[in-house]
Amino acid sequence: MSRPVGVAYAAEREFRPGSEALMPPRSPLPQRDGLDAAWVRTPDNLPGSHRWTTMRDFLRERLSDAAPVDEMLAAEVFVDQAGRPWRGEEPYRPNAFIWFHRELAPEPKVPFEVAVLYADERIVVVDKPHFLATMPRGVHVRETVVVRLRESLGLPELVPAHRLDRLTAGVLVLTTQRAYRSAYAELFQSQQVSKTYEALAPHDPAIAFPQTVRNRIEKPRGSLQAVVVAGEPNAETLIELAEVRGDHARYRLIPTTGKTHQLRVHLAGLGLAIVGDPLYPRVLDVPVDDFSAPLQLVARRLSFIDPVDQTPREFISGCALSWPEVGQ
């Protein structure tokens, strides 16, 4: 499902640690099927904004490729911050929030369950399966950890405290209420969490381990791949050789930083692309409903000191890695 520029799901904005200043007001609409309402905000009195005479004019231009605006206005789908319907004929109003629930495109069912490792009044820790996105984004909306668990656990304010790629399995921490969100997110943002990953990749006896890979990773806008560029290092991973079976090995990966695709980029940079990786070293065209070749990367262990009660916390994933057959 594609979304036009300027449309956001509240859950996505809430996820980013330290993003409170960017947050819209609390939605006047309740969640639907575990998903927050979407919203748009009309621009301020900027050059060009005068071209909209009515609120209908603005919505039809902004959402023209994604929603039947006139039908939605007639059905009173759009509401203002007080929950009153926008009828469309109102004069254009700058800096106004418009809230609504969108009809979602069908999504392939991810055939794996989310296992809850631990839960209390502040956090829920899960073993995320491969292929299940952490939070609503792009074409993955209902089939995400957040939406599934909000419904199954009855926790409408549940959000992740950190990121875990859709293709990566393993330990994921979520906070249960808005009141606890900042404290746990800050742990990850300030690198106060110890993380250990495991991956299967080719074995090259000429490469010495353990070794630390340190470089600068950036992800260009519009690119599926992150790349190593010149400049001050911003990504660091300790890589250890844990086990060898034939042509492949199990590696223990201990990142100091958390850049997008960092572990995948660092192993691929050594010529040891992770088994099942559809992005590195080259991009493969894998259908969104093909679950046959999981990325062999697991967030195996995560530990930290609880920021609320100072209790040491440690969680370990039970997700298994699937070794390639000999000769593959």
C-alpha cells in the first residue's frame, strides 16, 4: 500500500525515540483493528497554499491517488481534532489536523507466530519471527508485531522501544503504555543495551576472527541498500567465529552501534553475505509472499538495567538458525 506525502500513521511517529516534539495531538479517533488513525495537517500560510479554497480542495489534491475523498467526506470519515466531521465545504484552514481511518490493501499472511518471552505492566518482550515487520510501514500494516499484539494482548498503546528489521528474527522489547515509552527508548538510543546477534554465512579460513569492523554506513534516500562511504565511522561490530560446518559458519555479532542493516553490511563487506539475504551483496526480486528462505540472522540475546526499578534484565531468543545443506 502506498501513501501520499504528508499522510502518517500515529504509531509510526510515536515509535521514534525522542520524537515527542514531532508528535501530533492525541488522536480523537479510537484504534481500529489495532491500528491508529492516519492524519494529515494542512500547511501554514506558505506561498502556494492559497490555491485551496475549501478543505475538500486540499484533501482531493493531497489524497487524490490514495482515497475516494468525496465518498469519505459524505460518510463523515474525516474528523477534526475535536472529533467533528469535516464536510469539505469549510473554507481552507491552515495548520489544521485531519484524522481518518483508511481502507487497507490486502496483505499476505505471515505464517509465523510471535512468542511472548516476558511481560509485566511496563514491557512486553517477544521472540519476533522472520518476515514479520515490527511496526506499520509501507505495505506491511496489519501483518506487524505491533498490530498483532495490540489486539491479542489488549494493549492499545503498545509500541516498540527499538528497531528490528522485518527480515531479522529475535528479541524485541515493546513498552505497554505511553508513560513508560521514553525511559526504555532512551536505553536503546543511548546505547545502554547489550545486544548479541547470530548469523549463518560462508566460512573463509583466510579471514581471522575475532575482528572488529568499523566504518561509516549511510542509506541513500530511495535505495534499498545501505552503503559504506568515506568519513568518520558511525558503525562498529565485533564479529566472532562461533561454529563451522563445512562451507558455512555461525558468527556471533556484537554491535556497538545500530545503523540500518549494519550487521548485513559488515558481513557482506568481508565477502560473507548472510544466508538468505535478498539485499546484500546484490538486490534480489523476492515476492512479498515468499517465506521460503529466511534471512539467517537472529537477535539472540539482549540485556540491560531496567530504567524504572534498576533490575538486571536478560532475554534470549529461541529462534533456530537453519544451516544450508552441504555443498550449497
